[in-house]
Amino acid sequence: MKACFIEDFGGREKLKVADLPRPHAGEGEVLVRIHAAGVNPVDFKIREGWLKDLFPHRFPLILGWDLAGVVEAVGPNAGRFKPGDSVYAYARLPELQKGTYAEYMALPEGRLARKPNRLSMIEAASIPLTALTAYQALEAGRLQRGESVFILGASGGVGTFAVQLAAIRGARVIGLSSAKNSAYIKSLGADAAIDYERGDFIQSAGELLLEGADLVLDCRGGDTLARGMLCVRPGGRVVSIIEIVDAEDLKKRDVRFAYIFVEPNAQQLDHIRELIEGGRFRTHVSHTFSLDEAAKAHEQMETGHTRGKIVLQTA
Ligand SMILES: NC(=O)c1ccc[n+]([C@@H]2O[C@H](COP(=O)([O-])OP(=O)(O)OC[C@H]3O[C@@H](n4cnc5c(N)ncnc54)[C@H](OP(=O)(O)O)[C@@H]3O)[C@@H](O)[C@H]2O)c1
């Protein structure tokens, strides 16, 4: 099968597209003919070798953790799906070696959920990892109806879904992005957008959130997180998907901090599908590339300024 993989860590020049053996569905597994693979920042971080101490890995290492496709075959003791079913998945496995930048992948059936009918394969592949991250971050932040949430990095992959899920939960949503994405964030359901290029965003946030946000959701880290933490109310919550912070100031103000790393969860993907089928949740794919153009997809991802999602078409 055709696959995009690396044989060594490094820059975009390490991405190779060539034939590798087609996998088989093992015990409890499903073989999926992948039609589209979502691209995420973690893909280039793995390519660079930045996660090599966190995950066991083996070369040739096929990149990619998101897929949409059709079940080709099922292995022994796998009964949830049948050949021909359309599925989508956050396909991360314990070892980095099998990935979704390929024509086929075999993975445990528990990773898969039925694909939303309303979406194309390209659209469906854009959803799992980032929508699950947004879902799990808002759960960790215990966001309730009537509360306010300030989302740092609201126009990217995770932000696009976090804004919508927070609005669905009945929260007041303020998003941080550059000015070119203000209207986009509002179209997703944000009540207000703050432009990080225009003055100090702490002041703008203070004008909108007089006592501070109930929850700050950080998708940027670094200085943005440091300043975003000053926008939470005493007794509020901060959730970061980037880094762990142990700040004295948070403790003094009785602010609860949580870091999350997204876990596969097919039930949550089922819930997200229901929201999509009900017309309450959507995706935004801003760039589509072929498997041969994976380096171009990484180049775009590495800018840190992608609106919504990037997807590779694999079939
Ligand atoms: N812990 C986890 O489980 C987990 C899961 C998913 C992702 N992540 C990480 O979370 C980060 C975001 O992921 P993503 O998929 O959302 O990335 P992305 O799609 O590349 O997000 C880029 C977005 O960030 C915005 N942005 C750039 N600079 C900003 C700034 N200074 N302030 C506010 N917004 C800014 C950009 O908006 P403008 O173009 O308007 O600047 C762009 O829309 C990545 O580092 C990723 O690896 C972690």
C-alpha cells in the first residue's frame, strides 16, 4: 500500500511516500481503507523527534492519528463493524509505527466510531483528535451552562471545536485570535473575539469579563497562557492542552489548574456525530493535500496560523 512515513527523525525532507506492506486485521481489529487523514501539529512534532522519549516508536514510522474511511475487513473477535461501514477514528496506538497517512490501517475496533453521514470523508477526517481534545478539555474544566470561558487560540483545529462545544454547553464564549479570524470565531458561536495583535489582551478581556472568566482554555501555552491565567476569576479553572503550570499565583487565588492529553474515546465520537447530524456542530477544512504533498501540509501546519483544519486525501 502507498504510505507516507519517516525512517529517521528530522525536517520535512524526511517524509517519504512509497509502498509498504498492507496490514492485516488481527484479533479484535478492523482493517480500514483510509480515504482521508487529518493533519495535526503533533504530526510534525513526532516527525522532528520531539516526542521520542514519550512514546515507544519503530521505523518505518507512518505518521498520522486521524482517519476517515471504509471498513475493508474485520479480524477474529471483532464484531462491532462489517466490511463497507464508513468510520472515523482518533487512531493513536501505544507504539508509534502504524499511522493514518496511508491507504490502509489495522486498529482495535474500540477506536472506531461510525462516520457522520452528513460529512464527506475529508471533513470527517478533520474531526476526531481535535474535537476530542476540545471535548475532554471542557469536561476537565467542568464548564457549566451560564458560565464564561476564554479560549486562547480559538481559530485553530482545537479552538474551532472548543468554541462550538462551549456554546452548545450554554456558556458565554470569548475567543482569542488575530483580527483576520474574529468573524470566523463569532460564526462558530463565540459571543466576542479578542485580537491578540491589538494591545494587551488582558485589558480587553477585563472589559468583557469584569470579574474574570470562570474557565480559561489554553491552546497556545507560553506567554499567552501566562497572561491568560490573569484573566480567570478567583476560584475559577484553567485547562491547558500545551503545558503544566505550577504557579503560586493560581494557588493564592484558589484557581484549579489541569493539563490534558487527549485520549481515544469512541463514545465521545458517537456524541460528536449526533451533534453533527443534528446540524449543531461543524468543521472547517481550510487546506486539502494529496499524500504526495504531505510535506506541504506540514509546512502549512508549522506556520501555527491555520484556520480550522488540514486534511490529506489518501484515496
Ligand atoms: N494536549 C493535547 O491533547 C493536544 C491535542 C491537540 C493539540 N494540542 C496542541 O495544541 C496546540 C494547538 O493545536 P491546534 O490543532 O489547534 O493548532 P493549529 O490548528 O495550528 O492552531 C493555530 C491557531 O492558533 C492561533 N494563534 C496563533 N498564535 C496565536 C496567539 N498568539 N494567540 C492566540 N491564538 C493564536 C492561530 O490563529 P491566527 O492565525 O489568528 O493567529 C491559528 O488559528 C498545538 O501545539 C498542538 O500540538 C495538544
